[in-house]
Amino acid sequence: MHPPCRPKFLRADQRVSCSFSTTTQSLARPSRSALRHTHRNIPEYPHGPSLFYKQSNFGLYGGVKPQYGNKVSELNEVKTRRKWEPNIHDKRLWSIALNRYIRVKVQARVLRTIDKVGGLDEYLLGESPARIKELGMEGWRMRWQLMQTESVKERLRKRRAELGVRPEGQEMWLDDRELLGEEKREEEEEKDEEAEKEEEWVKDGEEDDGYEESELSDEEIDRIIKGDEKAPSISRQTEERI
């Protein structure tokens, strides 16, 4: 057994440190393993965890980080490096979908945004890319937790119906198949028309060359090549056609 804690009035050589701790070593997880544990059944966050300000992975920090600067004295303008920490509060926020309070660390600006949009659920279910990036790892986990509730699922179904999007897992409707078939037919007809126009354009170009191959016999062509006879002029061909 470990010796009990001794009073502090003992001499330095007689003092014994306490052998117990309020947090066991198995529960004191590093931040990386804690994230893997809490996000093991959740889709991967598109922006990934924060590598430089790791405590923001466990709260709604809104993407803020510590700011660094100088403190300048008024007497001799000596600069001293200093640091500004984000304004973080530990709050209990009500979730309508989960029907309970959620304790979370939230930044002051994010808290004002939650009041503006109408509650924690509306903030977490925002669809803009900026909102998704602002959520962070903890906000992404809370968003996924909300999306598993029946009230949010019904809300998403109504939203799909308003936009005319087919429900997930449903087979393609017959009307859609017919429309796709008509579109393919129209594309094929357009291609055929373009091919016909190209053939007509080629034929028109051949007619404008002067004379056709069928107007001269093989013997006349041989004579023209040898130089015994001149090729008929365009005017002569037109007269013969008339």
C-alpha cells in the first residue's frame, strides 16, 4: 500500500508526495486519440482537425485562434511580445431536436450568431460552406448527432420534396426513364441533321469545282494528260449542259 499524505509542516526530507490522482491514466486521452474515439462512427470532417490550436477541436470556437502582437510602453516605446486568447465561455445550450441541454465551450461571436439564427439547431444545420468550415470537429459531431433524430430527418424530407429531389434509396420513376429516352432520341436526331448538313455542304463544294467526272470519258482524260487535247473550258461545259 502507498503511504498516506503527510501534513505540510513536516521537514523537506520527511515530506511524501500523494500517490493518488483525480484522473486515471486510462481516461486522460491525448487529443488525437480522443478525436478518433469520439468520431469513430461519424463521416470524416471535410476540413480536418485543427493542428495548431487543438483545444478548438472540442468546442464551438468559430475558427478563431490566439492572436500575437506587441505591448508598447508609452515612456520609451519598448515592445514586449504578448498574446490575446479567444473569448471562450462554458455554456449550456438547449437543443430542440435532442430535447435536452448540451454543455459546450463556445466563443462569444459564435454565441451571438446562435442567438441571431434562432438557436443551436439552426446554427449546426447551416448549409453554407463558411458555416461548415466554422463548425470545427466538435460542431461536425453535434451536427451529425442532430441529423440522426426523426424531427431533422422529416425536415430534410420536406426540403427534398420542395426542391423536387428524389428521396434516397428510391428507384428511378417511369416518367424519368421516358424523359431520358426522349432526350437521347433528340440528341440522335440533332446529330443526324448535322451530318446531313455536312454532306450537303461537301456536295455543293464539289459542284462548284468546274466539271464533273462523269462528263469526260477515260480516253479524253488520257489525251488531256498526254497533252494531245486541251481540257474543255467551263463555258463550253455550261453550253453542253444547256
